[in-house]
Amino acid sequence: MDKSKKLRQSNLELLRIIAMFSILCFHCVFHGKAVIEPFGLNHYLVQSFLILGKFGVNLYILISGYFMIKSRFRWEKVILLICEMYFYNILIGIISYVWTSSPFSFAGMIKHTVHGISHPWFLTVYIMVYILSPFINKMILNLTQIQLKRLIIITTFIWSVIPTAVSLFNGGNSENLLYFNDFIIFIVIYIIGAYLRLYPSGVFNSKKSSALIAVLSYAFIFGFMFVYDRFSDILKPETSMYFIKQNSVFIILLSIGVFCLFKDMKIKNSAVINTVASSVLGIYLLHDNKISKTFIWNDLLDMKTRLSGDFAVLYIIGFCLAIFIVGFVIDIIRQFIEKYTLAKLIESSAYKNIKSYIADKYIKVISKL
């Protein structure tokens, strides 16, 4: 068995699975665009799934920061991630042509494939942060615990506390203040994940504290939705979903609380959990492509209609589980293909010689600057 697979922690791999399933459920409701009668039980049950979107994303980032602070950067991983993105773009493009019976266009396929560079925002930002991770990690490791804690407090205050508080009273968008963007919040949460790996003591080291913070954060977000529906005429935010944004203080606290619960959970190493977790990025790329998300939630499943019915929650869980399973099977096939093609190429002496030659040239150019 590969050494990296031996080091997998099934407790956090299970959390990785939960994070992706949470994102899947969020997309089901968000892209389903249901019009539900307010104040009813079904309304609040369906709305509760919207909390899971950025919560799942933050969990994934925390896991990344937790592991990557002590891992070695590899360009091969960047290549594999980009190739995985292209694999799903090509696959979805082919399925789209077959399903719609459209005449095949090589130029159209190329355009769809290249579009993947900018579309899957999460993978794009993840690759950017991964490329910079050696420098980010060096900064983190050279700071004392007090300095790192201050950095987290300052950055969280600037890009989470201030936007959340200010926008609450002026009716703005908390993600439009202080030059906020996905890249910035990814780094902030990445640093928090790294801190939890380096310095596990503190309030979040207690399971009771972590659970309490997570429950209270979720209760506040859900409670605000309930209050907003009844007092929307006097509240400034434009939507009851105000506190579900990625930089929301309560979403961040909820994510950290749940992460810490799983971080300290004792689970026997499970090959099943680890294998399923290895496919979650592929499941994301499969179901949230620009073409597939419209096809799955609107054309194939008609979620707008189903979410308005009495069995909305069962539809959400059932369909998301089915998509997760299908995505898992497809990604296992992709991994098998990758293992005997791209992975073999990366392990070849020819690739290593080319890599060494480029690295030498790069060092010579940099040294002259």
C-alpha cells in the first residue's frame, strides 16, 4: 500500500465525505430554485439545507490546512488535479452531446473543456492555494503561537466579523466588503486548520465546547431565518440566508466546531471510508459543472417541483445519495484509468529528467534576477 494511504485518518476522511454530501444537498436546494410557501414546516426544513453549502466548503478547507501544514508540495499533484478537472469537463461534454442529440463539434468540445479553467471555483482556488502552500506554511511555521493566533484574530475580524456586522445593518452583502474574495477566505480558514494541527489545545480541544459552539451557531443561523420571515419589513438584510455566507462568523464557528469534534474522534482505520473519501472531489466536479448542474437539478430531476411537495426532504437526501453513489463509481473508474496512464507517466524516468532539467533552468534564471 502507498505510504500516503497509510497516513490517512479515517475520522477526517469521514468528515470529508460529510462535507461533500453537505455541499451536494445545498446545491440540490440552491439550484433547484424551489418556490415554497413561507412559514410552513416544509419551508424551514428545505431552507435548513442551505446552511450546509459554505459549511461543507469550510470543512474541506480546514481539513486541507490541517494536513497540508505538514505535507510536502508536489507539482505532480497539481498536474493530476488539472487533469481530473479536464476529465470531467470532457466527460460531461460528451454526455451533453449524446443526451441532446446535438451534432458533435470538436471546436465546441475544446471550448467547453478550456472553460473548466475558470468555472469550478473551488478547485481553481484550491490549486492556487496549494501552489502557494510552501510559502504560506513557511510563514505559519516561523510565527510563534501567539503571533499566529493574533494573525487569525486580525484576518477573521477584517474579513468575517466586520463584514457580517456592517452588512447586517446597512442591507449590503458581507462578501462585497474590504476586498473580500474566495481566495482570501480560503487562506484565512486554511491558516485556522493549520493552527488546529500545530496547537491542538484551547477551547476547541474540548468536545463539549466544540459541540456547544457548533449547536449554538447552527441554532442562531436557523433561528434568524425564522425571525426574518416574520420581521423582514424592518430587517436590513435582503434575505433570510444572510448568515449562510462563507465568511459569516457563525458559519465559520459551526465549521470549526464540527471539525474539532471529528478531529479528536477515535475511528479505526477504514479502507472503505478512505476509498470513498478519495472520490469526493470527482463527485463535486461531476455534479457542479456549468452544464451538469442545470441538467441534473432542473431537466432530469425537476427539483423545483419536488421541493415544493410534502416529501421534499426525502427527495433531497435520496437524490443526493444516488448522485453521490454514481459519482463515486465514475471516479473510481477515473482513478483506475489514471493509475495506469498518467500516474505511470509521472513515475517514469523521462518525466523525472524533464522535471529536473526545467528546475535547473528555473533556478539559474531566478539566481540572475
